Amino acid sequence: VDVSDREKLVDLMEPLHAADIADLLEQINAYDRMRLIRLYDKEFDGEILSELDESIREDVIGILKPEVLADAVRELDSDDVVDLLEDLDDSQHEAILDALEDSDRVAVEQSLNFPEYSAGRLMQREVVMAPDHWNVGEAIDHLRSSEDLPEHFYHVVLVDPRLRPVGNVTLGKLMRSRRDVALKSITEEMFHIIPATRDEGDVAYAFNQYHLISAPVVDENDRLVGVITIDDAMAVLDEEHEEDIMRLAGVGEGSLSDRVIETTRQRFPWLAVNLVTAVLASLVIAQFEAAITQVVALAVLMPIVASMGGNAGTQSLTVAVRSLATKDLTGSNVWRVIRREVLVGLVNGLAFAVVMSIIGVLWFGSMQLGYVIGAAMVINLVVAGLAGTAIPVLLEKVGVDPALASGAFVTTVTDVVGFFAFLGLAVVVLL
Amino acid sequence: VDVSDREKLVDLMEPLHAADIADLLEQINAYDRMRLIRLYDKEFDGEILSELDESIREDVIGILKPEVLADAVRELDSDDVVDLLEDLDDSQHEAILDALEDSDRVAVEQSLNFPEYSAGRLMQREVVMAPDHWNVGEAIDHLRSSEDLPEHFYHVVLVDPRLRPVGNVTLGKLMRSRRDVALKSITEEMFHIIPATRDEGDVAYAFNQYHLISAPVVDENDRLVGVITIDDAMAVLDEEHEEDIMRLAGVGEGSLSDRVIETTRQRFPWLAVNLVTAVLASLVIAQFEAAITQVVALAVLMPIVASMGGNAGTQSLTVAVRSLATKDLTGSNVWRVIRREVLVGLVNGLAFAVVMSIIGVLWFGSMQLGYVIGAAMVINLVVAGLAGTAIPVLLEKVGVDPALASGAFVTTVTDVVGFFAFLGLAVVVLL
């Protein structure tokens, strides 16, 4: 790029997969990125756009010449175009829709009518289907004569006269059966139909749970409108995990290529919530100022109790959030899980109570201080197990994403309980 | 189950997918599980075993009658049998191997020779292959006459005379091409060969990055030994995410169906590490006992600074750990990312410094206390951004899983720096 040698660049990029080129574009800085795209120009592939992170996709589209963009977009399947359009502003939106052929344009616009993050957005409109009264020979002849098949497909979807899907036939079975065999007789045992309005997270769950490869999508009249394939489901699964892990850490929607100011804005609210939490905990401490002035060791030891509780709470809450996401934690076992977490907190609490009592005695030479910190530890770890499980379950019940909000609540509980138990017991026992 | 009505049970379970039955078995308690399995008996399907969580799989295998177990295992593909065997003790191991037919047994034993978590363990041995000089007609005839094809396959792998894979032909292309077309001329553009020793995490990454559907696996002589399909890769991706999220929270390998004592043991070491961290922070506080006795407000406010730093550090570290896992954070952009995180810390630090100064003034009526806590906040949030990114990157460099160990290090840094900056500045400014 530095010497602006276009041919050499094209040679170098030739063997790379679109996903790798996209990664490359994400990792270099904005100026190099612009120069590279200008130089690469006509070779720019539609798939690179699909693979790019949203945060820089808009920039890249702005840099591309309109005719290069049009070429690039026309190569894509309808689901990839929909994915592209979701994140663009209106003028770019129009530019891309204009580049499409009429039939593709209608398909894309229909998909955009489905709610965001729904199966309707995820599916591709290109479906290979056959009437359910056909036999193998008819299906094969139909496939051979079709011009416009999707690049990859794994099933032929059987539909009844009203276009409702009734079964899936794998290509393997189709190929190995005699021409006069009825398609109906060789459908797959596992057949899962997805409503277009279903949330994409639930779609990914179904693919993972039932080992689906592709599944037909139907509209509100049960008519076939598209198909979702496992690679799309895998991408969603990946995104959902990313979201969970980021939300648990209070990072929101960020990505590595965001600017400082965006990242700051994304993280600020989480830190603000934490500040409120921390101030609440401080208010508890403030009630015990007199005690701290008398026994300054209390100030030294109190963060230990709160910190251990916070960690144990995070452990319980992470297990609960994950189990809720994978639907392993349900109404039928929630009490057993809570009981287990509380018992785990109790056992670990007792173990650390012993350790801390010893530290208390050795460090400050006070048996009673040891007892106090030990007892506070047990209390806080039991509460951590209880809150760490119950809070995410309750949040899920009232429709709030537990990954998003549990952390702040659980930490508040363990901080407040930790400081209160330790300082409160200290006042009773020591003063 | 309660009335031991076997026929009704079988009727009820009939429409359920093996994965759902496995989930059901995981969610009920051990006694009900035993009764249900005894009652279900001969209907017990091999796939249920595959879907079960490791922690209760061993129990379930112990409950099954040997002949039911043998039937169940014989239905499975080789990769599922390998997956089963990995977690069993020796006597159960033998029982399952004995149940297999000789050829399957050899295949399974060969797979077990590959290292754990390698592509060799993940692959299935059943491959559909064709010599690279065949044409479409020969391949189709071969497929039609083969008895023992895998249940699902998506590609025919072309191999040279030495059994080295040279290309993939999709079933769709095969079906649509004329019989006299050479297979070589219709291979896929994207062809990714996986060495049997490659780590399964890298395999899942390749599937996700390059949108693979299936990929051939080769031994050290580049000869085809098996094939990995996208559903296996999706399962690995799911597991790896689970591992990352659990390790970040310090939960280890646990699962919901573990017993209290196992869970306690898994979590104990993480809490122990946290205790050391917390004690280190307390040692810092202990240096300032005199100051705290004079200005007890310091004890009240100091957890706020540490807590904000800990949260900001966790944010940075989660982004770093995720980016390392997805290979978005590399040597080429590590400095830019660190600079960004530090700047984000600085900006958020300044914002919260203002907020905290106001709180300090309003609450304790001291301008200087406000300045001190504000300055400490800025210092700690900048350090959090730096440590939160640099520590995972360094751990990855020295070969330690950053998800596993970063948390403890980063929290130690933010706690120590937080207390030290706040109390140290307080001594200088206030006393």
C-alpha cells in the first residue's frame, strides 16, 4: 500500500478469504484503510462487506465508489444484504437498494419488514422446494433445470399446495434413491419449522439443541417464505455469546474498532451504576464511623469480607445466567439449584472463616476480631449464593436480560451485607 | 413415572428429541432419574447418552442394563462414541468398546490415539470420498451402491491415489452436473484441510471464520482419515464460549448437575486467590491506619475508588480476552488498543472525578477531600485500562489462558493502586 502498487496488492490479497481481508481492514488504522480500499477498488468483494464489523462498515461503504459498491452487493444472498442494510443510514440504504435487481430488491424489502433480530431477518429467501406429490426423478430434473439455485443448500423442502412446508429431503437421500420413489417417503425424521417472527437467539438454540442443518421459515399463514442454514445460526450463537460475556462485564455493545469517545460513552452508564452501588456500601460504613475510629483494624479488614462476597456472588450469578441462557435452569430445578448454591456458600464460607480467623488473630492479636470476621464471611458467602442465583432468575421472570443487570444488584447485596455484617458484629462483640 | 406406567411413559417421551430427553434427565433428581431410566429401559437411545452432561452420564451408564447400553452405543457415529468414552472410567470403557462391531471398534480406538481436544477426536471416521479422476456419473453410481454411508454428509471429498484430499464437491453441484463432467472441474473454491492434531478450538474458529460446512481431516502423512462437520464445530464453539465465560467469573469447569461438594471444591481455589488479593489490598490500607484514625471519612470513601477501578478493569479485560479469543487483538493493533483503553479510562476517570468531588464536598463538607478522591479516581481508572488490556495480552504471550488468570491480577492491581492513590494523596493533602 505504501508504494501504491496496485497489482502487487491484488496478488497479495488474492489467496485471502473475504473474512481475513475484513479482519485486516479492521486491524489497520483509518488512513491506511482508506488507501487500501481505494487501491483495491474493483476487486472489492461483496463478502468482505458482510464480514466487516458494523463499526467500520459504514466508513468502508462511504469510501467505495458507487459502481464498485453496486457490483459488490449484487453478488450477495438476500440475507447478507439485509444484514448489511440494518446498520446503515438512509442515504447509503437507498444506494444499496438501487444497486439490486428488482426481484432481489423486493425480497430484501420484505425481509426488512420483519422485526430486528427475528428469524425473518436471518433467513435467506432463496429456497429449494418441491411439491409434496413429486417423486425423486421429478425433483432431480427440476434441480438440473433451475438456473437460480442458492450457492449452498442441503435440503429440498416439500410443500403442500398452499406452500406450507411438510418435510425435508436431504440431497444425500435424494441422490441415492431410485427415480420413482416418492419424496414423501424419504423425508427426514427431524423436521423443525421456524416462524418468521421467532427471536434469532431461540433459532440458534434450536439449531444447536436439535443438530439442525437447515430449517424452513414460515409466515403467519404457515407458508414457506425462506430458509435458515446452520452457518447463519452459528454466527448468531457466536454473537449471543459475545453479548452475554460483554453484558456480564458491563461493556455493552462495544467492539475493538470503536473510537475512544464511543467506547467511553458505552462504558459510562455501567460505571455510574457501580458508583451508586459503591456509595450505598459507603453509607453502610458511615453508620459505623465511631467503631472504626476506636478499632482501626476494622477499616483494614472490611474490604476483605466484601470482596470475597462479591466474588462468590459473581460465581453463582455467572452459572445462573449461563444456565438460563442454555435453558438448563428452569422452574423445575430452580429450588434445587438455589439450595445447592447456598450450601456451597456455607461450606466455602466456613472454610474461609477458619482461614480469616487465623489471619485476624495473627495480624491483630485479637481472638474476638477473628470470630467476627469469620462469622461475617459465612454470612456473606451464603447471601452471595442466594442472591447470585435468585436475582438472575427473578430478572428473567420479569423480562429483564439477567446478563445485563444481575451484576450490579448482586454486588450491591454482597457489599452492603458484607460491610453491615462485619461492622455490625464488631460493634456487638468488640465494643 | 410415579405410577410406573411404562407404556404411558414411552408414549410421552416418543415425540421428544434425544436432546430434550437428556435435558429432562439432567433436571430431575437422582432418584427420579434412576426410576425413569429403569422404566424407559429398552427404548433408551444412544443419542440421549451423547446429549447428556458429563457429570451425570457416568451415573446413567451405570444404571442401564448392559444389553440396552450395547444397543444404544451401536447406533452412534464414531465421533459420538469417542466423545462418550473420553469421560468414562476403565470398566465402563471396556463395556462400551465390547459392544461395538470390530471395524467400528478399531476406528474408535484410532481416534482415541489422538490427543484430547484435537481434531482427531472430533472427526467422524465415516467419510464419503471419490478418486479425483472420476466423473459425476461414477460418483453418483458409487453413492447409490454404497451400503454404509454416514447419516448426514454434505460433500464428496476427492482424493489422489495416495489418499490425500484434493478437493470438495457439494452434493448440490454433483446432482446438477451432467454425468460426464469431471469431478475435478466442479470442486468448491473454498477448501480447508485440517490436520488431525489441530486444537478443536482452532477448528471451530476456522468453521466460523470461513463458513465451512464440512472439512476433511488428515494425518501426519496428509492422508484423509476423517471429516469434521459444522454441527460438531458448533458444539465446540458453544463449549469454548462456556469455558471463557466461566473462567472469567472464576467458576472453573462446573455444571448445574454437579454435587455440592464438587462445586465447592471447584470454586474454592478461585476464592482463595481472591483472598490473597484482598489481603494484599488490606496490607496497603494498614499502612495508613494513622490517617484513617484522624479522618474516618477516608475509611468510608476508600471502597468507592477501589470498586470503580475494579469495574473499569473488568470491562477492559473482558474486551481484551474476547478479542484475543476471536483473534481480533493481535500484535499489529495491541498498542492502539492499549492507548484507546487508557484514554477511555482517563475520560471516564475525569467525569467520575467531578461527580465524586461534588459528593465529597456535599457529604463531608471538605473541598480537599473532594480533590483527593477525584484525583485517585482518575489514576485508578487509567491504570485499570492499562492493566485490563496489558495483563491478558502478556498472559497469552507466555502461554497462560487469559480468561483463567487475568481477573485476579487485574483486581489486585486496581485494589492496590486504588487504596494507595486515595490514602496516599489524602496523607499528603489533608494531614
